[in-house]
Amino acid sequence: MQNLTTKDLNNTLEEELRIMLVEKHNENKSLRGTIELLEQAVAEEQEQKYRLLVENADLKKEIKSLS
């Protein structure tokens, strides 16, 4: 009877570990999705800054040429 109880306990612990593993996998997947979105947002922001710097430089040249 003790052997059966130990087996049941092991099965319960194994199931708990499986559940934890699935939860961590889902959390990991969610975090990877969030990271991807953040990387895209940062890339877009950097592109916008670069374009504004180029536009600013072009406007300064234009102002200089008009002076």
C-alpha cells in the first residue's frame, strides 16, 4: 500500500511539474511576442529620428543657401 501511495505522490508531483512547465512555456511565448513588438517599435522610432535629422539638415542647408 505504501508503494501505491508513493506512486500516486510521484504522479501528482510529475503532473504539477508538467503544469508548471506549460505555464512557463506560455509565459515565455508571451514575453517573446512582447519583445518582438518592442523591437519593432524601437526600430520605427529610430527610423523616424533619422528621417527628422536628415530633414533638419536639409532645411538648414536650404536656409543657408537663401541667406
